[in-house]
Amino acid sequence: MPSISRLALTAGLSAGATATFTFGTAAFGDTSGWEVIQQITIDEIVTEQTYEVRKSYPKALPAEGVEMELTGYVVPMYPGEKITELLMVSDMGLCPFCGSADHGASLQITLAEPITTIDEGARITVRGIMDRVNDPETWQAVKMNNAAITAGA
């Protein structure tokens, strides 16, 4: 008998952390990007021989990438002189970096151009292409690619 768990957007990154995501764009009308992303459902199916993660996306998140802008608080994913990967959370009060299991949303961001420095916890706005993550072995549901910082930092 498979084990199935249903979660409203907890998306794990490749390192095993959990994350949820948020967007802000006029394409969602009166619904905030956070609300749209929270509509993603994830089913983890575990049997004695198999493991699979099935994701269901709302219509507002098309299969092809869509340009979006969002604001949140960031930390670099990896140390180094050139920063190209960030993790963004929606609310530092519900921060997954702070050890709370009951955390808010977060998003992996790949910058189009590297930056040399950013303060941990800085509030920024980024614009980039939001892509679905269809890998059936990870809980990560979306990732922002080719992003640029448009405000903050």
C-alpha cells in the first residue's frame, strides 16, 4: 500500500530543504502570487519499490515559463565571490532558514548576471522567468530563472 501525503506547496530543494513560493504580477488579477502558488498540491507516493512526487499546478502557472516579479527576503545559496543563486522567503517571521518546521514560502532564484554581495535577509524585488520543476523525485515545484534584481539590495 503506497503512502500518500498531500501538502499545499511545500517544495523541497535539491539539498532536501522544504520551500514554498510566491509571485507578484498583474496576470493574477485580484489574487496574489502567494495565493496562486499555495494552490500547488504535491503528492508523495512511496512504496517498497518506488518513490514519486506528483505535482498539480493551478491554471495561473502555465507549463511554459512565465515572466513574474516578486518581493521577499533573500540569502545566497552558496558562498563565493560571484553570487548567482539565491533563496527568497516571503516573510522572515516564518523563515525556513531559522529552524522552524512551520515556515512560510521560499523560492530558489537563478540570477541572469552574478552579483558580488548581498546582505543576508535583504528585502529585494526580482523579475525573472518562473518555471515548473517537473522532476518526479523532488518536492521543488517551481524555480525562477534568468532573474534580475529590480529593487532593494
